[in-house]
Amino acid sequence: MRWLGFILVFAYILVQVAEYWLRSMNLRHMKVHAAEIPAGFEGSIDAALLEKTLAYTAERATLASAESIVTAAALVAALLSGLFDAYNTWVHSLRLPFVAEGVIFFLLIDYATTLISAPFGIYSTFRIEQRYGFNTMTPGLWVADLLKGLALSTALMGAVLAGAFFIVERSPAYWWLFVWGFFLVFSVFMMYIAPYVIEPLFNKYSPVDAGLQERIREMMRRAGIEVRRVFTMDASRRSRHANAYFTGIGRVKRIVLFDTIISTLDESEILAVLAHEAGHWKKRHILKRMAAFEAASLAGLFLAAYLLRSDFLTAAFGLHEATFFAKAALLAFIAGIVSFPLTPLLSALSRRHEYEADTFATGLAPRPEALASGLIKLSRDNLSNLHPHPLYAAFYYSHPPVVDRVRKILQEAGRRTV
């Protein structure tokens, strides 16, 4: 391996160390403030719950660190030991057609990644989540989900890879542009079919109570959003964590409520949570994020096409076969390093959108303050960290810390009720 390869591996290790340091700093900060009950949360949480939250967060952080260490060690070992070189040479020696070789190359890597992460998923589900009262999944259901997920990822990933490599083979000069268009069309297609084809493979959906459904539709009509159906999902088969989401594309939307959120929140709070989601649609946050992502993807593919013309990456890592697929995998490795400093910028944009959606919800929901009370209940029942370190939150929180959200929501609700 040449000096460039060693520099890139060292940079990757530095990123892993930085992520570990951020997690550790976040835990230390949480321990310092563990006994503090934030304003607005009085009566909803107590010292015992805060202690339980600290323990839950610490265990999850420890497991996340262990998984990242094992994954990083496996990747670095594969690059330094020549295992990745041997794998690339073996796949190329099969003398498969270009498209088939690429599909096999990346599918087998995906399987290896799944194999490495599976023990951590098992421990998370049946030890940590079980210990804190969240897990409702049986081992049989976990295995069934794993097998269905593998089959689904094989089919979808195989189709995407085959399509992309077919384009690369047919258009060596402009593949980056056509692949970008292919990915865009495929992602929009998946947004259409996922609610009807993929999601029912894992969960059962049934219409919510007619009265609640009509009140949701009426609220959404006031926001100019047409909702075709409102469903409840049997999330409690797997976990007691609560959530809700919009799905669909175009003018007609579909709302899905976890059955756990229906049992946790009252009707006004459910409406407020959905008003928040409506805010994302009305503020065009989804469209803006898609536009930004697609612009970045186009630029990334253009740059990748330029870099893949050279064999400098395979030379830097001492690979004997300068295959297109090995170079693409190494570029993905580098992209993970380069994207780390951009993480807080993307998180800041997401948090800004969340604040805008909160403000919108206080104007749409029947009770402006209901979103705050709903968030307090959800953070309490999900054992959410109420005292994240500001730097950790700046890096990784796609949503503002719940204490900050509650404070701003109550301030906005107070202005609206004056």
C-alpha cells in the first residue's frame, strides 16, 4: 500500500475516534445534568425516570461505540491485510459479464456488513430494549424480519446496481448523468409503491377510528392537504416506541400512526403531531431536501466519473486488479471520510426545518400547546436524553433537543393565544 492509502486509512481512523469522543462527551454532559428537571417537564418526569434515561442512553451509546469499533476494525483490516485485494481479484476471476460482476461484488459486501451488524442488533433488541421495557419482538419475528429484509435488499439493490452498471457499460463517457437520472426516477417510483408493496411486508395497516380520521382530514384540508387514508400500524408487535409519519407523493397523502402513539397521546396531541408533519409539506421541506440531495448526487457522480478514469486509488491500496467496482467501493470509503465535517451543516438545516414545522403546527392544531405536551409524553416514554451536549446535538441531532422545542412551542403558542 502506498502513502496515499495509509493517509486515507489514518483519516478514517481519526473520524472514528472523533465520533467516539463525541459520544463520550455527550454521556459525561448528561451525567452532570442528570438530576435537572427542565422547565415545562415538571410533573411529567422525576429523578427516577431521569436516572433510568441516563442508564438507557449510556447502554445504547456503549453498544454503538462497540459496533463502530468492530466495523472500523474489520474495514481497516480488510484494506491493510490484502483481504479486499483478494476479494476483488476473486470476483474478477469469475469472468462474469460486467453488470453481473458489479452486482455480485456489492451484494456480497452488503451481506458481510449485515453479518457483522446482526449480533449488535440482537443485543440491542433482546437485551437493552428488553431491559427497559421497549421490546415486544419475539426471536422468530426478528429472524423473519431479517430474512425478509435480506430478500428485499437483494432484489432492490440488485435491480438498482444492474441498472446503473448497464448504463455505465453502454455509455462510458456520460454514465454519470444517466445514472443520476436513473436513481432519481427509481427513488420517485419507490415513493409511490413503498406504502402499498413494501411496508405491508412487515406491518399490518388498518383504518383509524372514523371520528379521528375525519378530524385529521378536516385539519389537513384547512392546510390545503388532501389525505386519502389515515392508518394505524401494528408497531407494538416489535416495540413500544411511538411515532407517526406521512407517506405518498403528489397531492394525495397517506398518514400512518403507530398504534403505540394512539395509546400514548390524546386526540389533540395526535392532531398537533400531524400538524407538524403537515408543516413539512407546506414549507416544502421534503422537496427542498430532495433538491439539495439530488444536486449533491449529480456533483458527486460527475466527480466520481472523473476520478474513476484513473487507477490511482487501486494503486494507493495495492490492488492487483484495477476494476471499476473496486475503485467505486474505495471512492465510497473516501466519501464517508469527507462527509463527516459536513454532518453538522446537514443537521443544522434539518433542525431549522423542524422549528419551522413546529411553528406551523401551533397555527394549525386545535390546541397550539398540544404539540409541546405531546413531545413531553413521547420523550418521557421513549427515555429521550433531555440534556444532550450542544456539540453532540449540533453534529447528530436532525431534530432540535426536545427541551428547546418545547420551550419555543410554548412561547409561540402563548403569542397565538394572546
